[in-house]
Amino acid sequence: MISLHDYKYRKEAIEAAPEPTSRDELIVKYLPLVHYVVNSLSLSLPPMLDNDDIFSYGCMGLIDAIDRFDESRMVKFETYAVTRIRGYIIDQLRALDWIPRSARQRARQIERTHDEIERESGHAPRADEVAARMGIDREKYDQAVIDAACVTLSLDAIVHPDDENAGGGLLNQITDGSSPSPVAMAEARDLQDSISSALRVLPEREQYLLHLYYFEQRTLQEISRVLAVSESRVCQLHTRALSRLRTVMAA
């Protein structure tokens, strides 16, 4: 965290160095301004917002300030840059906020009405009281509360920062519907191991027949040519192999 005092201290040290001559050097020189603005804004931002994203917005605001600054206006660059950085961050956060402005306004109205009733009555008002004071029915009030409670979350946000075994951010908590569960995968491996063990007990010819039929997807006619027997004989061998396999696996 960089306080205004820390920034001023760094600024004095930076000003003692040679004047930057390139755009990149100017960005490096005034980067502490981004830290200062981000830290000052963090007090009023929801904690689930990603600080790295906010800082990157601030850097873009600093670059914009460097490109747009006009010395002829007789304004200190630091003053101009802080305004541009703060404005750029706020604009980007507003762009990410999908909740309509009307929902935000209704949320503030609910909060003001709640406080008014509490001051007048001396107790925390019920939802019905707030809705009646606002002149809306309970259904609209409940929907307004739900809309106001919606927030934008970063998928990289740590769910349980104090838990070392929490498993990272929100992205790691989302279930992948196309991925089998660990239990299903373990059961499939156990079944596969059991079948493999049972197959080794069968005669080599029957093992080969099952391999051709189930793994290579050969037809009975193709298998009959490979084994040099009739299709009816292949059916008999297949039936006997499966019967032996079931007996071995049931044992």
C-alpha cells in the first residue's frame, strides 16, 4: 500500500534524477501515481475485484495522460494524471457492471428509506414497512433487493484466503459438466482392471477374438476370415468367451 506521504517521498527522490526523455521512462517515473490512485480507490471498491486488473486499468490511464498532456494549460502533470487515472479506472469498472443504473438507484432508495424508518421508530424496519413507505408492493421490493445484491466477481478471486487447502479461485469451484466425476473415473479404472485380469485367464484364441470384436471393431465376417472358421463358429466362440469371462469376474 502506498500512501500519499510515501508517494511524495518517492516523487522527491525521482525529481532528483535526470528528466526522462522517452515515453517509457515517463511511465516508469509516474507509476507510483497509479499505486496511489488504486490504493485510494480500494477503500470504496468491493473486495472481490481483482487488484491486478484495477492496476492495469490505472496504467492505461497513466499512458493516456502522458499522451494527452498539454503543458500550455499550465497544469501540473501529477494533478492532471491523477484525474485521468482515476477516471479511466472508474470508466472500465462501469463498463464491467451489467446491473442497470435504475437498479442501483432503487437500491439507494431502499437504503435511505430503511434509515429513515429506523431513525423515526428506533427499530430495524421490516421489509413490508420499507415497501409501504416506498409505495411499491412486496414483490417489487424483493426483486429490487435481489438486483441490488448482484455483484461482478473475478474468477481469479480467492474463495477462502485463510484456507491453504481451499483450491484457489472461483474458476476452480465451477463444475465441468463434460468431465466425469472422480468417483466415476475410479470405478471405471477398477472395472477395467478387473476385465483385464479376467481376460488373461481365457484361452489365447478367445482373448484374440474379443480383442478383434470389441477393441478393433471387426465384424463377425472379418473375424471368421482372420481365424479361418465360419461365422457361426465365431458366434459360438464369442458366446463361450463371454460366459467364461462372467464366471471369472463373479468369482
